[in-house]
Amino acid sequence: MGLLRRIWASPSGRLGMVATLLVILGGVAAPLIATHMPNQLDVAARLTPPSGAHWLGTDHLGRDLFSRALFGTRIAVGVALAVTATALVAGILLGVTAATAPPVIERTILAAFDIVSSFPSLILALALVAVLGPGLLNIIILVTVVFVPQFGRVARAQTLAVKERPFVEAERALGASGGRILAFHILPNIVGPIVVLASMNIPVVITLEAGLSFLGVGIRPPLASWGTMLFDGFTYLEQSVWPVLVAGGSLTLATLGFTLFGEALRDALDPKLRREP
Amino acid sequence: MTDSVQTIEVEELRITFSGGVQAVAGISLALKIGETVGLVGESGSGKTTLAKALVGLNRPTSGKVKLEGRDLTSLTRADRLWLRRRVQMIFQDPLSSLSPRMKIASLLAEPIKIHGLDRHERWPKVLDLLARLGLSKAQLEKYPHQISGGQARRVAIARALVTDPSFLIADEPTAGLDVSVQGELLNLLADLQKRHSLGILIVSHNLNVIGRVTDRVAIMYLGKILEEGVTRTVFRSPRHPYTHALLSANPVIDPEHKREKLVLSGEIPSPSNPPSGCRFHTRCLKVQDRCRVEEPVLTGTEGQRYACHFPLESAA
Amino acid sequence: MNRETLVEIKNLSVDFSTAKGALHVLRDVSLSIPRNRVVGLVGESGSGKSTLALALLGLLPDNTGEVSGRIELDGENLLDVPPEELRRLRGGRIAMIFQDPMTSLNPVFSIGTQLVDAQRNRHPQLGRRELLKRADEMLKRVGISNPEARLAAYPHQLSGGMRQRVMIAMALLCEPDILIADEPTTALDVTIEAQIVRLLDDLRADFSGSIVLVSHSLGLISELCDEVAVMYAGKVVESAPTKILFGNPRHPYTLALLACEIDPEDEPGEALVTIKGGLPDLIDVPKGCIFAARCPSRFGKCVEEPPLCEVEAGHKSACWLA
């Protein structure tokens, strides 16, 4: 496919693609690759450095760090994808509605967006946790809420711009209904930029989830999350650096990979940046 | 009108945009099948707004749009669908009027779907039409950006004719075309008109094109028709000073400089604040006091009508 | 009137590099621009007329490939002039009027500032006050009423016709030896176009330089130019004094173009004349006469390329039949 080849063409795109693939593959194949169960305790071998039995060492309960990091990938990437996909759909729905509905509805939606985005995302997430309580599902819901306005605003701006393009008028002249124009002519022309935005948002969601879990209001133990691993490792930092290194390293690899991939995707899709071969 | 069955017409049409711009300020105009009418005007004349009102893209502020005797001013959904099946438009920039993420085949099939027509019966006709327009079947699988400007123009024309309309509104159909190919497009329109007995409205600022291919012409200025009638008559013997100036300003091949050019001074006033009285009085070479206060109405015969208190002598 | 050459274009060829190979936009173009005359370059899209104008200005686009030949201004080859000096020439001896004045005027500076800056190359010794005064006078000369107010205005506050007048004033303030006007009236309404045509016609009288008018409109060319060069697919196919060219065209392409011109006086109903076929491939340029594929008078000899030869005094045509 031309798109993937264009992403592959730049060094940073290549790096991003490899890192992203590694992370996703690790998450998907976690049960196959993992050497231990993520919550399997080995009290005899607590806080050990890497060895033949535990490739990346163990944590304070003797759990295998390599396996926990792999299963943590499932949580991190799973939450990020779920949040981004939900926020994407909700954002497009609200944004397109705002752009096409009567002014009262438009103003209401925009006001809601403004309220949500006027809080720093972490603070807002903490506030929502206070209301909903921690937990995997709640994390997904509240991080989604935080991200909807971004997608919604872009979707609205794109819709407003596409609506003014001559082919929309040509479709109207042909007799196409509003719904048909929206579904067949406006949506296909606005999703591109929003998907790019979404791909660049995945690393942000990953860090936000890790941050919340680190603060103890996100993923609850014993589920393996990079954030909780980081927090636990932090407590025992003086005895072993490995838990922090493994959790932090995974986080870095994932965010870097998705960021580079998202940027390369944006460049590959932007015809203005596309050079003639 | 007696033969209103075969006519699309506007009566005392006014279209005011939010912001107070009166783009169309009381216009009556009819287009019959088998007839080509030219609509001429400079920027701000409202010619495109009027054209779009005919296909139901602009809602009248007041006045009527009547298609085959039926008043469509209220435009219910069913009315609108019917109107759009009978009256089609080709837009100025053909490429940008084609939805970019649809293949040519889907673009051509759209009118069939929208109007719930029988695909088995229509599609062969569409293919016939394509062949007549000089497009190959290979183009069907392409996207708009993969075809040339000339091909896009043909696709746009084919798309407009899929529903078998009676009326075709063409907005600047020759804009941006070289002289060696503009004739081809106009010949094509003339040919299609004969085959489908279409009524065609050509909106253009190109007086040569209008003068050559239309039967009737209307000259617009700031939302009003200043002169209208049989093209030949109007072009040979304009009665309104604006028409006269427009025709005189039209660059024609004249290496010997035989022709005395009439150059209007001043700018075209803004349509949001048109001059009082006759809208043309600020630039008219024959302006008198009466023109500044009293707006002239269209007078004359079916063959030539003009809105001027002090019309030019008839050359005939 | 004696004909003294100001610019001599000799065997100019220009390539644009594209993904598919070198596009030979201009091939072996020779043309002389006499002092104090208006020369028209007329042709359809793809003829190379705008590229020729840009070459004169030294403003060929970034994707320009190989350039050969000479453009001599008073004997000096402009193609050899270093960019820095060329830039100085552009504000001084060579000036240009573009099709769309909105895109060539800077939206963030007032008209006055832009008119002052335009003269800096030409009159580095004068201060802003003097330059503004000159700008004021020039605006009056190009028919702008209330110039003081216009000098303080920004481009978007002026109408299209007014902006084109400002562009003309800006070009004239440079006191150029050669003024290049690329489709100067194409973006304007008919009645405003007539005003600009009259203005250009009036200015000719006391303008000491030469004007090169690039246009697709034979009407405009016939009204304004002393001499015309007809271009087709990167070649000059015919050149002559205007009256001779329109009165006695000797190249089939010129004849065809004139035939395509719509005359509203013609009887309606008859099919309009067109030139069948399309532009030749300018990457893999066909051998022989460039117009042969579309030419109604084509014969055996057309497989060889006809040179641009004088057929009568001052009248050249690149056709074996001329």
C-alpha cells in the first residue's frame, strides 16, 4: 500500500513503525511470549536483577517484570485505542452536528467543549475519578470525555470547510438530501485529518492513563499497568532500579513509537508535504 | 404565459442575503424548452444567484419560481426533488464540482439513486451519453483528480443529463477554456440541446459567446435586468446605455483601431448599497436628474425591453 | 520609425524537470523586442508565453531544468547575470504587472509603503517623503482619485480595478526600460478591463520603455500592440507588426486561432470552429513541425521542422507554406 510505503520512507517513520509494531505485537501476543503469569508471585526472588529465569528481573512481590510489562501493554494500548476510538466517534458526531445543526445546538455543543477543555486534562480526570471512582471502565469513560472536544472541534471546522466546497452545492443541485450529502460527501472528506489527529493522540492517552494509575486512581492492582508498576517500583527504588526501568522503558517505547508513527502518517497524508517522487 | 407547461420562469424574484446584500432585486425571466437564453453581467450583478435560484439552490426572499406552470416558491421536499430532476446545473469549475472521493461511475450513478430511477433502464443511456461526449469506459473507474479538466467538464455535463432534464443552467461554461476548445464545448451544448430539446440558460461575462449562441439575452446590473430581448436585436441595436457600453468595451480584433471605444468611468457600486433611482446612474454617460431619483421600469416589446428613461435611438 | 532593438532573445530553450522527465517548455525561441514599442505574446495555455515572460524577468520557477540560449538586454546576457544583480535589475530596468494584483501586493503593508519600497532600487538617494510624493503623482497619473487616501489604504480595501492601477503605478515608478504585463486584465470585469486598456494605451505615449503584453486574447493584443509574436507549444510560430499579422497571417496556427475567435455577428446555428486534437507531448517532443498533427494544410515536408523565416519585411513565419 502506498501509504505505508510513504511512512516507511522517512527514518523517523520507520522507527515509529517498528516501535509501534513491537508494542502492539507484544500486547497481542502477551500470553504466548510471557515467561510467567503476570501475577504469579515468587517470594523467594523479590527485586532481583535480570537473570535466566526472569529476563528483566522481578518486582517487590517477585513477579516477573518482563511478563508484567507485556501484559501492561495490553492495558495501555487497549485503553488508548478504546478511548481514542470512542472519542473519535463521539467527536465526529458532535462536531458534524455542531456544524450542521441550528445555532442553539451548535452553541450548546461548543460551550460544552469549552468547559471540558478549560480544565487541565489530568485535573479533570482526577475530579471525574472522585465522582465515578477508579477502575478500568471508568478510566476509559473519563479519559474519553477529556478528548472528545479536540476531535469535535476539528470535525466541526472540517465540516464547515467542506460544506462550502463547490461539489456539495453540485450535489444539492442534483437533488441529494442533507443526510446523503453528509454521509457520502462530507464524512469521507473529513475523516482523514481527524484520524491523523487520533493517531497522534494515542501516546497522550497512554501517558495520561499511566499517570492516573501512578497516582492510584486509575487501573487497580493487581492488574498489570505501567503506571502501577512505576509507582510500586518507585517505592522500592533504593533496593532495585529494574521495576522503574522496565515500566518507564515500555512507556517511552510506546509513546515514542506512536508519536513518530502519527507524525509520519500526517506527513504521508498531507498532499502539500508530499513530494513528487 | 400560455405555454407555461414548457417553461421555467421567475416572477418578481428577490433574493436578499443575510447582511442586507440584495443580490437579485425584482427580476422576471422565462426560459422555454428548445431555447437558449444568455444572462450577462459583471461582478455583483447577481447573475449567478439568479441561476442558482432556478435550480432551487437559493431560496427566494420574495417572488415566485414557476416550473411548468407549478409554483415552487414554497419548495416542499417533493417539489424540490421534482424541480431538481427537471432542471439541472453545470457549475463553473467542473473539477471541484465533482465529489473528490467518488469514482466517476459512482458520480454518474448518483442521480439515478437520488431520484429512485430504474438503474437497468438508465445506465445504458448514461453509457451512450458518455460515448457521445467522447469519454471512454476506462474513465469510469477513475477518481476526479485522475482525469483532465476537459474530461471533468464532460463528466459534469453527463451527470446533469442523467435525469433527462428539460432545462440546463450553465454557469460560465467556457471560463478558463482556450479559444480552440471553447467552440467544441459550445457545439456540444448545441447538439445536446437539439437531441434533448433542452432549454439552456448560459450565464457568462463573455459577450462573444452569448452573442453567438443564445436566442435571447438578459443584461443584469446590480440585481436588476436593464435590458432583455432577442439577442440579435439587443446586440445590433442596444437601447440601454449600459448594454451599449458593455458591447463597446468587449475586446474584439481591431488592429486598425477603427472602432471608437466607449469607456465607462468609475467602479461598479456595491450591491449592498445600490444607488438610488436607476442603479446605473452613477456610471451612465447620459445621466439626467430624473435618473437619480426615479427608477425606470422595463418597457418595450417582447423582442426588446429596456429599463431606461432616456434610451438610445433604435438603429433599425 | 526606426526599429532599435532593446532585448534580443536568441535560441532560448527552457526545460522544467518533472517526475516523467524534462518538459521542454520553450524550444529555440528567438525574438527581438524593439525599444519603445508594445510587443504582444499571444498563445493558448501550454504555449510557453508566460514562461518566456518569466525568463525575461529572471524569475523562472524552482523546478527549472536546463536553460540555454541568450536573453540580451543592451547586449548583456541576462542568463549570466548573478541573482543579486538580477534582483536589482527587476526593480529598475525590468518591471512586471501580474494577472491578479491581490496576490502580488503584500496584504500587510499599506499601498504607500509598497509604492515607496518599489522605488528604492531606482532612487536609493531619495528619502521616504520624496518617494511618497512621487507615488502620489503616479497614482494621479494612473487615474486614481484622492491619492492621499489610497496611499494609506491596504490592498484589500481597494477594488480589483484599483489594485491593477496600483500595480501599474508601481511598475511605472521603477521607470523600467521594459515592462512585462502578464494577462493584466483577465481577472477584471469587462467595463473595468476597458478602463485599464485605455490607461495602458494612454501611458504608452509618454512611457519611454518597451512593453511586453502577454495575453490569450487576440482582441486585447490587436488593440494594444505594435508587434505580435504568436506562440504554440513552446515555439514562436509567427511574428509580425500587428496590422500585418491580423491582415495577412501566414501560419496555419494563426489562421486557425483567428477562425476560432467567436464573432457575435456570425449567423447562429452553424457549428463553431475548433482546432481538433490537443497539444503535443512536450516531454517527448515530436519531430518536424510542432503544429503538423493539428494542421489542416499538412503535407510531406512537415516532417522536417520549418525555421522561423522572414516572409516579408518584418514578418516571420515558421511554416513551409508561408
